Amino acid sequence: MTLNNKKIINAVIALTLVTLLAGCSNWSKRNRNTAIGAGLGAIGGSVLTHGDGLGTLGGAALGGVIGNQSSR
């Protein structure tokens, strides 16, 4: 992969991320915390299980629950 292709891929990823986050601007605090918890849980689950899909899903589920309950 050339340097130019990497720049294009990074630009597309950044644009996609900005677009997705802009769609979440009117979420309640509880919904944001749930989404953030699920994202962080997925990353943690993936790291702890060395990329296993089930570990990633489990981490996302657990993180989402914790994020949801933390806003009470």
C-alpha cells in the first residue's frame, strides 16, 4: 500500500467518524454513556482476548451496561 493510499483511507475513516459523531449530538447523557461504555468495553474485551470476537462482544455488552447504569 502506498503512502497516498494510506492518506486517502485515513481521510475516509476520519470523515466517517465525524459524520457518525455528529449524528449523536442530540443524545441524552445516559445514551452517550451507554455508547461510550460499549465502545470502551469492546476495545477492552478485544485486547484482553487477543481479538476474539466473542470477547469483543462480551466486553461491549458489559461496557454498555456499566455506561448505562453510571448515569443514574
